[in-house]
Amino acid sequence: MSEKLKKYIHEIEHLKYSDRQPIHASLYENKAMLSKIAWDIHSYNAKKYYKKVNSDHNSTLEKYGYLTGVLNKDDTKLLKEIYASCKKIVLNPLEFDSDYVYEPRENLHEDMIRINNYYEPSDFFFNNFNTILNPLKKILERENQFYWKVASCRIFEVKPNKRTQGFHKDGQSHAIKKMFFYPNGANKKNGSTTLRDKFNNEIIFDLEPGSWLIFSNSLCEHQAYSSESASNRATIEIDIMPDFTTDMTLNYSGINSWYPWFPISDSVYNINDELNYKDVYNRNIKRIFGLCSLNKTNSYKFPCELDDFYDESSDIFKSNDVHDNDMNFKDIDNKDEKNINKNNSNTLDDIETGINDIANKKGLLIFLYYFIKIVPLLIVKKIIKRIR
């Protein structure tokens, strides 16, 4: 069953824009909310564990939201060779693994194509990039205050553009970090990155060849800075995620794959009590579909992640006790009858929405009370109006 569901998810999420179905949006939005909950908990535990076993808790990255550095001469030369070994490709936004967070929106895919050129990671990249990462292992652990793994990687260049994407946050899990390596440096002439740090200071980075930048891409607003001399800004991006041990294995599952939806991966260890990777995966894929039947989209829309906060004006937590509202029935009746009369030409969808709103806000018992009391009055009024 789970293999069929996994295949079904892959097919649904890889349809052309024009063929997409409502279940696509439901899948994305439910996975996104579950993912943020799971990653927040995992990230908290990973940071807590790191702090417990390490005494150095000072972090420039945590304080300002970014950190820069520069490679030595040999590693800078290797970085340029790695970049040069990768061949330019046409962006395929459907190149992602359904177990990974991906960008689903066509308008952002168009921005990615307009702003960047993309490259296929080469064998030389996979065989040699850890030579560059290894000296940074401890620095990245300390600055992130967690052990880390490579979530994804991509190689691209920013093209000269009059208009980039604009300042934005990526809306990913807060612990996920982007790390840019600049083979030819980053500055106004060659193209750079603009970032607003945690103190809202705006920085256009001026970095020499072989430099790197790591930043909190979902906490700090940022945008590409287009070259002032019609140059392309070469970039190798490594995204990192928290864990309980550091593993620098380069993970690549497609140019539009960013990080796993959930902080779990297969293990070489034998995990018992139905908690091995396959058992957990199978149970959770069924739970996701169960949620899609509760929180579903009836017509297709581009999926988006729901807010990280609830609407404070919502009265979802107010008492729906009938006795608490006895003294207000007259006022409520008059108000709702006027609303129903005002909207008596509504479509069926509008009526359904209105009924759901009343039931959610007032409670089912009070809704039934309104229905029994008000609807007959409306019918009688219509009959009288026709007789006249």
C-alpha cells in the first residue's frame, strides 16, 4: 500500500502545471506544516545536545544571522576547478525527489530561470568538494551550535538583471542554512548577495575570490545583487541541516530538491519495535493522506505554506456553551437574519461557506437553533411576497 501511495505522490507532484490536481495543493500544504513542526523539534533537540557536549556557545552566525570566511590559496584554486568542471543545463523545476521540500510555484520557477543559469554537479565536484568542506567542519558546528549534514547542493550563476527577486525570506525550517561559495568573489562589479542581518543592517557583500557566506535564509531577508559590469556571479551552494553527528556526504536529489520533508533517514543499525526506517516511513505516508482528507483543497491552487501563527482575532477557543449565549439569542437572531436576507442571492458555495462559518464560530447546537428558527421565517416571507 505505501509503495503505491509513494508512487501516487510522485506522479501527482510531477504533473505539468496545466494538469495539476487539487490533491497536489493538499499534499504540499499538509506536508509543509507537519515538516515545520518536526524540524523545529528536531532542531531544538540537536542544538540542546550540541550545547550539552560542547562548552563553547559563542556564535557570530547566531548573533547576526550570517558569517563570512575565505579559503586558502589551494582550496580557492580547487573551488574554481570544481566550478569549471560543471556543465550548464536548462532548469527543470520537476527535477526533485518527492521526499524533499521543493518549490512548486510556476512564477518562482520563471524567476529562477530569468535570474540564474544552472549547472549539473560533475563527478569532479562530488569527488573533490569535501576537500574544501573538511577544514570548515568544526567552524560550522560551532557557529550553528549543532552537528550538521548536507541537505542539498546546487551550482548556478546570477545573470545581470535589472530586476532580481527582491528581498525575501525562504520560509524554510529556521535551522536550515544556505552556504554560498564564490569562486570569483562577490562584489558590486561581479555580482553579490544583499542581506539584512538580525539588526536590520543592510549589507552588500564585498568578498575576494574563494570566499564563502553562510546565512539564516529563513530569518534574514536577502536578494541577489546583479552585476554592474554585465558579469555572471558564479556560486556553489551547499544547504546544511541539523543532526546529532556531522556527515559531509554531498546529497543531491535534483536541482529543485532542498531538504527532506522530515528529519529522518535510513540507518545501518537494526532499529526494533517497528521503529525502523521503513516502518516509520510507511506509517507516516498513510497519516499524510489521512490529513489530506481532513484539510483538503477542493479546487487547484498553487500550494503555499500556511502561516506559522494563528489569527489572533479568531474566536476558535471561545466557549460555545449554549447557556453562555442564552441572553443574546434575540440580538444574534436579528443580526444573522439580516445577513441571510442580504445574501439570499448567494451561490451554493457562498452558502456553504456561510454555514461553515456560523457553525465554527457559534457551535453546532447554536447553529441548529438558528437554522430551525430563522429558515422557516424566510420561507414564509417569500410566500407572502409572491402572494402579494
